[in-house]
Amino acid sequence: MFSRPKVPKLDVRRHDNGKDVEVSHDATTFKVVHAVVRVSLELVRTGAAQSALGRVGQRIVETTEDKDLIVKKAQYQQHRDRCVRRFVDSLLSEFPVIVLKDIPEDAASVLRTWGADAKKFSPRESGELHLNKKVIDHMAQIQDEGKNGPPPTKYYAFKLYAIMAIGKQMARFFRNYLTQKGQEADVESGRAWERLLLGGRLEFWTRPDTQAVDKTHPGMPYLLEDDSEKAGARTVPYKTAVRFVSGKFALPLLPPTKKYAETRASLLGKGQVNTSEFWHEKKPEPKREPHAAVHPFFPFYPPLVPGTVAAPVPMMPMMPVYGGYYPPHLAAAVAQGVPASNSSAPPPPYPANGAGYAVPSPYGPVAPHPWSFGTAS
């Protein structure tokens, strides 16, 4: 068993009010980040993690044009293990700067073009590692509140979440090590590494029958087969999580099986929630400029803008979904986000004079946002 790695010159910064401020080494926040990074490096040093990283790299070099590769295909295929070890050694000697930010993921890599000689690769020069500061803040708060006793169970779940979040980002840094295209958006490298290493996709869900929907609780860890709704799901036992975050890795995370009591669809069907939704800073909806909607049959009538209600218009109940307007019996459904095509509501009776209200919708009905599964990826 190798010795526990140190994290030399770890630089942790906090992004507040548009500025990155260095976090003191004496702060609980720094100690939490240091502990998580240290276990992440222990994980990356294991033979299983390096083997998975090697397979991810193989896929990267096979799908990238040779002119864009820093480590050429033939060179990688011949010296794959050496390439992986050199990359891991670089992380042990110089870890990227960590910035704690409000981001819509658990973690993110801001990668840069760093050079063309793999022997001179510098993780710190090649990019920054951003962590969701809500997760780290919760962990620091738990640490401060429990200094006189063992951490509560949710601390271990948070730590498992954070360790894997950092590990997946290291797979993205590995892409930047291999190719000049590494700075492009790449979520598949991290997810592929996770699936190969753990034997599935790690997600955290709240069980309403055992946990309150709590923004300071990471939820129950589940290992799922893949990203599909039909993917089988198994809970990660508490003892397994504790051993893992303590650096006692058993990989894959759970023994292989073909029998699953749950699926992602059944979790959703029971009203369970992917708790990563709670910690993520939602990206604001793009602001749409008001757009006048002109009635197709009554162009002389005053135009409408989104969010307004028309005055009575003759014969409006007879009007089809046309020109950005909806007839009254569909207006309520559309206003609640239900596509007009899905509404089976029959047209109700209207006043004899034909008075009704038009709901303008120049952008069409908005479908519900799909679930965003997993630790993002």
C-alpha cells in the first residue's frame, strides 16, 4: 500500500463579488478541500483508476485528428501506461488552482492551451478546477458544528460526492494533456472514467420516506447502470461510502449484478429527487425582448406583447391556435406550461356575443425542463 499523498502548494480561492480571494490555510474551508483533494489523488493513483484513465485516453486519441494530438496515436498505444503515470505524477507535484464558485455543476474545468511537449505538462498552467462552493460550504459547516464528535452521516456522503467530482475533472485534464482540443467542452471523458472505475454512474437522490428535502443534505448515493431512464439503480451502503472516502477503495464500488430492485424511472415515479438540483446555481433564463403579436384576422386591433391579456375580441372562441394566440379554453393550460397539443379540455361555452380573452405566445408553449441527472457533469 502506497503512502498517503500530500497536496503540495495547494492554492484554494473563493470567488465572491467578481474577485478571487485566497482562502487561508487555517480556515475550515481550506482543510475540507485539502482532505477531499488528497483522497481524490489517492484514488487516481490506484491501478484501477489508472487503467480506466488509460482506456479513456485510448478513446480520445482514436477520435482526434493526429494533427491535434500532443501525444500521437502510435506513441500512446505503445506507451499508454507510461503516459498515464506521467500525467498522474504531474498532479502529485503541482495540483491545479481550485476556485470555489457558484456554478451549475458539481465541478468544472477551465482548460487552456498550454504547449506541445507532454514532458513539460503543467496542470496549473493547463487550467483551473472550479468547485461548487455550496457543497464545500456545507461540508465546512458540518465540520465546524461537529468538532467535538464524529461527523454525521451526511458528511461522508458529501465527501463521496466531492471526491468523484474532482476525479472526473482529472479525466478532463487528461484530455488536455493528450490533445490541443482539450480546452473544448468535454463531459464524456469524466463520465466514461467514472463508469469504468465504479461500474456505473454515481448519483445522489433524496428518499422522501427517510429524508427531508434538505438543501444541506446530499441525499442517498445510488450507483446506476448508465444514463438511461431504464438503468438499474442500487443504493451505496453507508459502510461502503465511509471506507471509500477514507481511502480504502474497493473497485468497482459495488459487486456486479443483473438484478436491480430500482431503476431511475422508478425513483422518479416515487417522487424522489436528484439532490444535485438543490446545490446548483441555476443559469438565468435568457431575457427575451417584448415582441408584438398581431392578430391575423384583425390587424387593426392593438398588438399584444408577451405576458399581457387582450381585451375582448369578436369571435375569439372560434379561432384556432394560429398567429401566436390560443383560444380561451387552452389559455390556462398553456399558461401553466402544458403544450396546447396535449390538452384534451373541450371548448367551454362562451357568451353569446363571442367575447373571450387571447393569450399571446409568440414563442410557443414551453415544455417542462427535463431532469438533469447525476453529479454533472
